[in-house]
Amino acid sequence: MTKFALALACLIGTAPLAQAQDRPSDPWSPLRFLVGEWRGAVTGEQGTGTVTRRYRFILSGEYLQERSMASFPPQPLHTDGTVLNYASFLMQDRARKTVLFRQFHQERVNGIFVLSKTQSGPTKLVFESEQLDNAPATWKARETFEVVSPDEYVETFEVAEGGKPLVVRSRIQFKRQRP
């Protein structure tokens, strides 16, 4: 084989590797499993109920939108039953190289959460509050998503009041809904 042919073979053999290294990794990969329709059973301070949720990318894939509705049948906490709606948006914060999670609740307790890189892993995403609206300034919150399988995850919401330890406020076991 000539030197030219050998050099050409080496270049061709390394081209896919060079292309793979040039291609940026998918910043949404840890969250992409959420896209779709979900149904879950919620337990916590509000009582027991069901939650329907939908995740979809919007605005040319710049945001991952979450829409949820929680229904609580009549029970001691809600004698007539209640329905709560909320929306959230997840976005890439390119300056900080992390994910922000912005929640808007019907009860007007809203927040901005930041993905904790130290507490998160391949099957666990932990978001810690950076700002909570309409709550005392000393309160902190944490939202954790634990992936059970591609079609199931558990969401745990915790709150710490005034420097106290975090306390679980709700836990939702979600299962993917197929069309």
C-alpha cells in the first residue's frame, strides 16, 4: 500500500470519530424521558389524589413545558374535593451550564429551582429552590425526580421552613400513558 493510500485510509477511519467529537452533546438528554403523557397517584399534605401531567418541547425546543392537574376527592382536608392546576417550564441556563425549573402554581406559590449537579445522577434529578415567590424568604424547597424505568418515575416535593430540615410535602408515582 502506498503512503498516500495508507494516509487516506487512516483519515477515512477516523472521520466518524472526529464528527462525533464535533457534535455537541444533547443538553436535554437527562430530561428527554419526560416528554409525553403521565398519570400518577399523589400522597402528602394535600391528602391523596391523582395527577395528570404532560411534557412537551415548545418554542423551537428551547423550553420543556409541563402542564399538570391534581384532583383530590372529598376527604377531611378537602370536604368538597378540589382540583389544582399548575404549569412549569424547564430551560437551559447556558451561562451557568445548568437547567432551571420554573413553576407556576394556581395557589400562587411559585418558584425557580436549579438542577443540583452534585445530588443528581443518571436516574435521579434534584432541583433546589433558588427563589420562592409568595413564601417567606427563609423557606427552601427541593423537587426530586427518580427514574424507576423509561415509563415510570417518582416525584418528591420537600419544603424547609425557616432553617428547619426539609419535610416531604408530596410524593407522586407517575406512569407513562400510551395513546
